[in-house]
Amino acid sequence: MRIAVIGAGYVGLVVSAGLAENGNEVVCVDVDPAKVRALQRGKIPIYEPGLEELVKRNRAEKRLSYTLGLAKAVRRSAVVFIAVGTPPGKDGSADVGQVLRVARDVARALNGYTVIVTKSTVPVGTAAKVREVVRGETTHPFSVVSNPEFLKQGAAVNDFMRPARVVIGADDSRGAEIVKELYAPLTRTGAPILVTDCASAELAKYAANAMLATRISFMNEIANVCERVGANVDDVRRAVASDPRIGSAFLFPGVGYGGSCFPKDVKALLSSAKRSGYDCEILEAVEAVNERQKGLLVEKLKAHFGTLKGKRIGVWGLAFKPRTDDMREAPAVTIIERLLAEGAKVCAYDPVAERTARKMFGSKVTFAKRSYDAVKGADALAIVTEWNEFREPDLERMRGLMREPVIADGRNVFTPQQMRAQGFTYLSIGRPA
């Protein structure tokens, strides 16, 4: 099938490469000439495991191409995916301006029946707006389908190629059947394809992310209670996770969630609910707990040292999660900003996010090339992102490099017993000191 994907951002790049891998002829469109030129040279602007190999293979097979020419791409395609950004407005609502502008441009380029798929994360009612915009620009027949993405950064290629479920929102069967056909090769192992109305599909994406964010904030609240009553959050979490009605996913305490989805989607759902006249008090609490949790490591370090002025703090992990270079809403940003505000000196290390961090902090932060360089001469180490390489470091070497053997572990990578045995002062989340 011939397909156009409008938008060469995170979602657009993964979707276009994944659809090409299935044998489709895919052209990915973007308005940024520099980005398109780089993609045409085989340079991927994001770090996502497995994506570069997928792109190279399908470009070599002539199934995947990149262009600035939206109209030509649309005219040659049976299905057009809209995968442009929906950034949050000042009130937290999702700005669908780019989606509607692209829909207008797509409509003007139509030369026959086409399925227009909104892949961007959009609030309820966006498909109806897209349909209205397209109808106002063309007399050609078309279908509008809502197909939310459920991609985890760091595992997006696998999530697309082996989805847990596919949600298709459509108000006519013709469009729904064509998109079902597109996803059929990806769901042969039994993953369900759920066909709903457009509004339900749009809300499903926000509801899923809001639920996961809620579990994170809930467990962080329990961890904070554990510290005050002398309980161990590891034991509490295992007991809770053993209940088959609950399960273990997203119940690990830490310094809060970040990234491009959870913060934005919780805010957008809150804003959408408010516009409909409903206050989502649970989600308001989820957001408030998350913001408070991001400052927890700094408060623990202040309580230990009394003052952080002049202290050298090593930071391990800058990306909001492992296996990505994305620092949008990352807890590390809040932590570093607060450390700097307290007068501390920061030396940070991350396997892939240094370039992104340099754009944010410039010369305010020193960046280490290796993890051990970040702790050399440090008064304390803050562990913020749980990269695999941080799980079994040479603790004896670390203690010898540090000025003071203090570790504030925002991801509970180690155990208190292990750290005590190695002579560290160990500050973790929800566990006895």
C-alpha cells in the first residue's frame, strides 16, 4: 500500500519506518529542510534503539523516502497519517493547530478517495474538526480515522511491530477496514484490533497515559508514607503487586515521571475535562504529587548536608528514562536547576542525552564523558535515570573517587544493606536509611 506520513518527529519516524518494514511504500513528509536533508543522508535526529537499522534497511529497499513535498506525497498515497506535534498551551490544553493546518493542506492535494489518519495525540473532537476542515477544501471522498499511538520511548520499534493492541476510531466502515488491513500483519499473534468511534479512540490514549501516571504518583505517595512510618516500600510494593487485580507495572517509586507524553497528556486531559465542566480531582493530585516528587532528592541532600552551597554533586542520568535522549519534563532538569539554585556545582553524565542537556544548561553544568568522572571529587552522587550501566558499578572505586561517600538514589538502584556494607551514606526513596 502507498502511504504518506506527515511529520518526521518521534512518532512519524517510527510509524513510517515500521510501515515500510511491512512492505508498504512509505514517504515521510516534513517542513524542516535541514531535517529532511539529514534523513535523506541516513541521519536520524532522535535516539531510539533499532530505528536507525530499520530506516537504513527500508531506504536501501526503496520502500522509505523523505521529502518536503506534501502535495505530491498525498496524491500518490491511499492512506495519509498526520503525525505532527500537539504542544501544550498555557492552560495545559493540547494545541491542535498544526494538525488542522496539515489537514487543510492534505485536503487541497486530494485527487481521489483517501483515508486520513490522525496519529498525533489529540483531544476528543479533533477528528470531527479534521473532517470539517477537509470537507471545506475538497469534493473528493475521504475517511477520517483516529489511530492513537501507544509507543514507549526506548522500546518504540518493538511496540509498533508487536503492538499490545491497535485502536482504530472511525465513523465509517470503509476507512476502518483499510486501516485494519494495514495493521493485520502486526497482530497475527493475537493482539486485538479495537474498532471504536473517533471520540472513544481519542480519549483512550489520554486515559491510558493518565492511568499509568496515576500509578507512579500513587506509589510515590506510598513511598513517602513509608519513610515517615518506618516501613520499606520494596516490601509494600511486592505485596501490592502480587495482587492479580493490580500487577507490578508502573509501581516503582522514584523522582517522578517526565517525557513527552505523561506530563502533557495529563495536563491536556485535565484541560479537556475542565472545558466540559468537570474537575478531575484525582489527576490534579497526580500532577501535584509528581511535581513535588521531582524535588525530593535535593531536599534529602539538603537535610543531610545542611547547605548545598559550594558542594559538588555528581548526577547520573539526564534523560527522563533509559534508552532515550529525550529530556522533556525530565526530573533531572528540575533536580539540576534546584541544585544550582542552592549554590551547588553539578557534574552530570548520561550515555546518550548529553547533547540535549548541553543545549539546556550550557556552561552552568560540567558534563562527564564517563560515569566515574562524574563522581570524582564529588560530595554526593544523585542517581536520576536507571540506565543499566549504573546497576553494578565498582562501588569501592566510587568511594575512593568521592570526597564524601554519599549517594542519593532516586531510582532505588541499590539496596540499603549493600550500601551500608560498602561504607556509603545512602539516601533512597521510601526505604529505611
